[in-house]
Amino acid sequence: MQKGKDLAGFLQETTTADITRLLLSIADGTRTLSHAVRNLGVLNLGGSMDVTNIQGETVQKLDDFSNNVLMELCKASGVCAGYLSEENEDIVTLDPNGGYVVAIDPLDGSANIDIAAPVGTIFSIHERLSPVGGPVNHGDFLQHGHRVVAAGYALYGSSTILVFSTGAGTHMFSLDADDNHYYKSHTDVMIPGNGKIYSLNQGNLSKFEPVAQQFIEWCVSHDKETSRPYSLRYIGSMVGDMHRTFIKGGVFLYPAAKGEKRGKLRLLYECIPMAYITEQAGGKAINGAERILDIQPTELHERCAIIIGCKDMVGKYEEFAQAVAAV
């Protein structure tokens, strides 16, 4: 069977030289992490470290390894000025002469590591705003999502898949285990316009905002015309749940808790990159009331509610939100 176009060739034809270099560096990092995930025990990367990150979460050994790998490769690209990670409290200047900054979740879903469930990497790239030649600053990272120049994720599961967009559609590349190269498997991916799957931690439903409860009640109610009730599927890593959404449609939700406006996921390196590639694939992403890509970030590790996926199901959530707001 003939393989699709390799990643380097595709990028050289579709984006700038600098973005190509940075995306290929990140791709190199995902190859290393894919190997590490599959050889966790052999490499002694299982379990946790005796430290917590800025989020107050216990750092897994593979979290730390992943962060260091990706940070070094971004620096080696020669075009990455600054780096923000879930694992770092503050931003890091990598190359003062670089023109871009990267915000990244090095290992999304790390609680799944020891049970061999899917995990992944999520990233976004912006042009820096600060003067080239000096250190990066917070303003370089606190940019609207609609200013993203590239974003994507890597899924480490039964296969390793790199999904990204540079502003002209969403593309999927699969890692060949034999030669360790990425080859095109899907170009111009489109999320199905409607779906029959909803994905959230339903055990927390009573804690979520009333709109979420009404929406889920609608999802599980019986209606032959719309093929309800819909199915619940929840992996516990945003990458895993969103990858299914890209392929099969549906909606992923992590709403705000009652009385809160923000959710649990991080805006800069989880919600914005996923929203960007979702919109590029014909889907929709909101925080319950506002388009994710229109939110003005105010903090490096800012949290955000998110409802993301096919237009029809996210639109239905908006209908419930508007009805609640009108009361």
C-alpha cells in the first residue's frame, strides 16, 4: 500500500520555512514521547515525582521528561523565542532571536499513564509581540486564540497520530512504527456536522452549571427523530476524547462549576489550540457563552470552561445557555 505524503514534504509545500522548522521540531518531540509511552517500564518513567506543578497537581515522571524533551527541541528549532508549559510556573526565553512562542501541555491526561490509556501533547504557536533580540514577556503569550498561526496535538494510543492546522484546514499524520516518520492519513479533516456522542465526567454533573445539566438531560432523553438518547464516552484525557470527536463527531464538555465562570482546563495550552483546530475542521468551541478564540487571556495558567465539537451539538448547548440567561 502506498504511503501518504511525509510530514516534512507537506509542510514545505503549505507553510513558511520558520513554521515548518518549529512544527518539525515539535513532531520530533512527539516521536520521542511516543517511544517513551510505549516503553514506560523499561525506561523507569512510570509513577510520580515528589513534587507538584503550578496547577497543584502531582508531577508524573513522564510529565517532567516530556516537558524537558519538548522545551529542548523547541529551542533547537532556532525560531522559538519563548516557551510556556503546564509544568513551568513562568515563561522561558529559549532564543531571543526567534519570532514565535509556543504554549504547550506536554503530556495531557497523565493520570492515564500507568493504566496504558491514551495520552497526548497539545500545543499552539503565536508570533511574538516583543522586540526580537530580547527576552519574551507575558504579552507574547496572552494573545487571542484567533491570532494563532499553528496549533495541534499528538495522540499516543494504539497508534501515534499528529493532528494540526496552520490556518488552512486540519490535517492528520500517522507515525509509521517501522521508519519512525509521519505520513499523511487524513487531509482537510471535517468534524461530522452532527453527532450522537457526548463526552464529560458525568460523575461531576451535579457540580456543573445548570445549563450543562439541562443539556445532558436532553442528550439522554428519548427522541426517535434525533436518534436520542446519545451515547456517553469519556476517556479522561482531552486529546483522547477530542480525537474521537474529530473522527466520529459529537461534543466534549468541561463546563464551569455552579456559580463559577471558569472551568478546569487551561485556556492557553488546552482550550485555545483545540478550539483552533476544531474550527478549522468545521466545528465550534465556546466557554458556554463566548467563542473560545475571542477570549482575551489575562493569566498564563488561566482556566476556562469549554464545550467543543460538532456545530449542531455545541449550538444546542448555546440554546440552553441563552434560555437560562433570558430568565
